[in-house]
Amino acid sequence: MALMELDAITKSFGAIHALQGVNLVVGEGEAVGLMGDNGAGKSTLMKIIAGNFPPTKGAIRIEGRKVEFSKPLDARDSGIEIVYQDLALCDNLTAGANVFLGRELKKRIGPFRYLDHATMFERAGALFSELKSETRPRDLVRQMSGGQRQAVAIARTRLSDPKLVLMDEPTAAISVRQVAEVLALIKRLKDTGHAVVLVSHRMPDVFEVCDRVAVLRRGIKVADKRIGDTSPEEITGLITGAIEAA
Amino acid sequence: MSDPSRTPQEVHRETAQAPPRSHAEIDESVTSRQEMSGWQSALRTQPFWVFIAIIAIGIVMSLVSDVFLTERNFFNITRNFAFFGIMALGMSAVICTAGIDLSVGSLMGLSGIVTGLVMQAGFGIVPGFLACMATAAAVGLINGILIAYLRMAPFVVTLGMLAIARSIAMVVSNNKMVYQFGPDQDLFERIGGESVFGVPNPVWVMLFLTLVFWWVWRYSTWGRWVIAIGGNAHAAKLAGIPVERITVSVYVVCSLCAGLAAFLMVGWFGSVTNGLGQTYELNVIAASVIGGANLMGGVVYAFGAPIGAALMELIRNSLLLAGIDALWQQFFVGLFLILAVLLEQIRNRGGR
């Protein structure tokens, strides 16, 4: 059974049709690239899956069950974690604090509950080493490189052991040499059995880590192909409209 | 990087297929930074340096004036700044969320008058205290809801409340002084005006609250969330933190601190007019900022509030004892305020 099925997702903002009848199936442990030009509807589709707003029409099914998200936390509860483009980190907190933001671990003495810093730092450190990142849990995010920030954002998704990780342009804002590191992080997510939906502008990234690629153009899905059955040239043609559909 | 003989894809393939590099290679400037011990990180905080300034002024003053080091003078200094310290603790929380509360001075007047009127009417000290805190909580709640849910600018909302609260205080007091506090008058005046073990009661309250806030900022989820909201409210929201509710609670906490300060101050004075606390908001904000609060949000120190308030009172006291015209007081408070922020900027630049 497919992990996630998007069934004829349509989203209109007034007269603008951002998405029209988009179907997408993501299997367990599968990495799917979502590509398209600016305004093709990638972000809108991401936001619908992430629970930022509901689709106008259509349904989302997780493991065969229909789900409706009214806020991002609902998506998380259904096993979907999101790595946002701007990473959504608090600069003034440590890496460990950011990993556990909103789900802090607590200890209890009598009626008092207090933050369990030691365990949180320890577990954040373990997550970073699982990702083979040398990010240190006690360092402030403010002092970190783009790649380390990405590691913090990805480590955060693993707290709940999600089934699906959505990544919005994870390599857009970092230097070329850190891209390798982030792609390695994504591969490790895949290796540990997580499905990944990767929204990216960067053709090489998608071909590097994804099993399949779906192309959106003007709100319509124009292609959905296995990476082995296509080429960057074909995908580029599909994105720009030089190739109508495949 | 841009080698014209190769396509971006080729460049990418090379970088992507290289074995994952360690971060030490990628950013040595970051990873070579040693982890700091607690003592070292204290050295980097603003309250620490303000505390050093306090010690320095203290040493100079004990040489200049033989009155400075007397028990009487210390009693006065600590009691005078305790009220500001209590309010600055709450103000620091608001400033940590990148907000501001200009209404605390007027709120002192309003909650002080409410306390006075309730006790004058013959209700005991407990109803008086509860009325005082309920008034404060209501004002904080209104501020917070307007700011968090209607997304109005904190400066404007609390500026409006500054006028409104003062005006209500004038109306309900009929512009008269209250100096009779009913059956519990004695107890009321003792709580605000007397001392335990030679330390004025308001100072005990401030010390206790400072420890409470220290614990809150360090160990409570609420404190962690307030700091996160100050750092990046959008990120906090996406992480599932109830940003609006927490923001409202921050303004309520700030108002409760002002209400508590008013309750103690009225007891100490033995009377209350609707002018109580006029322009105090500026001193409280100054004390918070000198103590390390950053108006951009995301920074808070529990010990900063009393230390900032202490420095301001110390300046006042020192000028007085040194025989310098009291008219200079505001000049030096302003000078220290600007210096404190300047120092912080310089330190931050060095730390990046």
C-alpha cells in the first residue's frame, strides 16, 4: 500500500487555479522529487501536505486512511515532518534546544516539572551523529554554517520517527560545498526507511537522491517518471513546456 | 568556482560524490571554538559587566563618602530599587518577546488606587491584594490580546493603555488621596515598609522573584518558549508553540509584577494618589536594558533586572552623596543606558 496518496488535489485562490487535479503517490521509503518553475504550484502542494491550508478539492490519504489537516501539527501527528525552506530555527537558542523546540523533555520532582537539558543535549547529539554531522548540540544556531543548520532542521524531523519527510528547497540557501553534505543527510534519511518528498530547483540534487520525479507546470502534473527512465534534458523540457507531457 | 570549461552539473557531480566532509574542514572558525564553562559564559553576559560597574562605583564611593558604606544607606538603596527591580523582571519577559510595555507606570497608579479604595472600604488586606492583582491581570490581558491576536504594535497598544489606566485611576479615585486602609492598615504598612533580618521586605520579594524567574528562564517550558518566540516567532509557531497564548501570558506576567510593586509601594508610603508610578515605565525599561535585555528580543537574564535597577539607584545615591546636583541624575542614567547598549553591540560583533 502506498504511504501517501494525493487524490486529485485542486487549490484555487479566488480566480487563480494554483493546482488542478494533482495525483501523487509516495511509496514507503521512496524519495520523490517535485520539480517545476516558479509559480508551478510546488509550494502550494507542499503547504497542503504540511497542513498549512486545506485543498479546495481532493483528498490526502496516509496509508489508505483519508486525513484532513487544519494546522501543521495535524500533519506531524500523521507522521509527516517538514523541513522548511527558511529552516524555521531560533537563532538565539542552541542546536539541541531547536531540535526539541515545542516538544521539550521534562523531568519531574514532586509537582514540579522542569526541562531535562542533559537528556535533550544527549539525544540531540545522538541524532547528529546518526546523521554523521558534527553539529554540536550546545552550540548556538547563530554561530552555525548553512549545512549545520540544515542538519539541525533534519535532526528535528527524526524525533517523532516520521514516515514521510517533506523538504522544501533544502539546498537553495547554502554554499556549493555544503550541498554534498545535505544530500548525504537526505540519503541517510532514505536509508533509515523514511520516505522523502524533495522540492528543489536543482536538477542535479533530484537526480542524485530521488527514485522518482514529478513535474508540475502551471498547477498541472505533466510528468511522473522513475529517475532511471528519464534524463535532466527531458525534465528541463517538461518544466519549461518545451515537452508538453510525458 | 565558475570554471567555464565545465557545466554546473559536472561541478555538482564532483562535489556531491565526494565523501561527506567533516564540519571541521568546512567551517573551522565555528568548530574550533571551545565549549565554554559556566563561568566563561557568565563573563560574556551583560549583567556580569554591569555588576562589575556597580562594584567599581561602590569602591569609589566608599572612598569619597563615609556615609556610603553605612547600613542605613544600603537599606535605602536596596529598598528604593526593589520596586523597579520587581517591575523590570516582568518587563524583561516582555522585551524578550521583542515587545515593550509602556503602561506599567500608569498601571501602578491604577492598581495602587484600587488597593487603597478596596481597603479603605473596610475589606481586609487579602481582598485588597486580590483586587490589586486582578486589576493588573486585566490590564495585562487586554494589552496581550490586542498585541498577540489583533497583531497591533506593542508600543502603540501600551502607549494607549498608559493614558487609559492613568485616567481610570483618576476617575475612580475622584482625584483624591487615599491614606486610610481600614482594619488591616497596620499589617499593610508593615508589609511594604518594614524589614526582616535588616533587609527591607520589598527587597526580599525582589530576591525571591529573581530566583523564581531564574528558574523559569532556565528550567521551565514557558520560559523556553518565550525565549524562542523572541528569537523567531514564526519558527516557534511552526514548532507547535501556542505563540499567541504565550505572548498574552507574558504581558499578564509583566502587569502582575507592576501590580505587586504597587501593592508594596503603597504600603511603604502609607498613602496612594493616582499619580503613583508616573514615568516609572521609562526607569523600568532602562533598568531592563541596562541589565541585558535586548529590544530586538530573544535575550533575557533574571539577574539582569535587579542589577540594572541597582545600578540606576546607585547612580542617584552616589550623585547625592558626592554633593552633585540631583538635576544631573537623569543625565547619568541616560548615559549608562546608551553605554550599556553600545557595549552589547561591540561584544556581539566580537562574538560573531
